[in-house]
Amino acid sequence: MAGQKTRPTTVTPEDFLASVQPARRRAQGVVLRDLFDRVTGWQPRMWGPSIVGYGAYDYTYASGRTGTWLATGFSPRKAALSVYIMPGYQDYGPILDRLGPHRKGKSCLYLTRLDAVDHDVLAELIRTGLDDLARRWPVRPE
């Protein structure tokens, strides 16, 4: 069985964010970093080449698969900002209804325009996701 591909790296989030293109997405990444810093109170760490992660948790699935994953984080990708809320967005409809324009995946929220979403609601979503995750798995600063 292959090991987990996305792992913490030694690259600093500051160095990564400084390299993000285009400049508009880089600036949005800095805004998200500041928001996540404030909401989590944790220092960010790079996971793989493009995810700015906050905290971590160890999991064991019913299948026996185990691993460690970031508790929350984001990636300023070219097409959209990806915001990672674990364990997913299925229970967060009332919050998402107030957020502003977005698309969602299983544990990923896609924002194309950070200026079009309510940052206070996004902060509430990040905190709610962390609280929900902590009820399922022990979450720790990383």
C-alpha cells in the first residue's frame, strides 16, 4: 500500500506565498493566512508543495488505514482558493448560506473571489470545522 503523498515540508508558508502567481492570488493567500492565524492561534506549516496547513490530527479508518492530516488550511491555486475544512461541509449549510459565492467538494471549499465572501462567516466556518473535527479526532497544533 502506498504511503500518504501529502506531508509536511520544510518550505516556509511565507516563502511559498511569496511565489504564488498571479499577484492577485498571492495577495489573497496573505489575507487567508492572516485570517487562519487569527482563528486558529497556530503557526502555519506547508503540507506538500501548495497547502498552507494549520494543526494536525491522526486518524484510523475502519479499513485500518492510518495517517496524519492537517486540521485546516488553504491553498491559493490559480483557478480558485481552496479552503480545507475537515471532516467536510455536509453539516454547515446554514453557515455556507451566509458566506457568499463558493463551490464545495467533500472537504474543500472553492472561492474564486475572496473579496466577495464574508470574512467573519469564513472565520466562523473555520472555527466550526475545527470544533467538529476535535469531537471526532484529537487535534493538535503542528
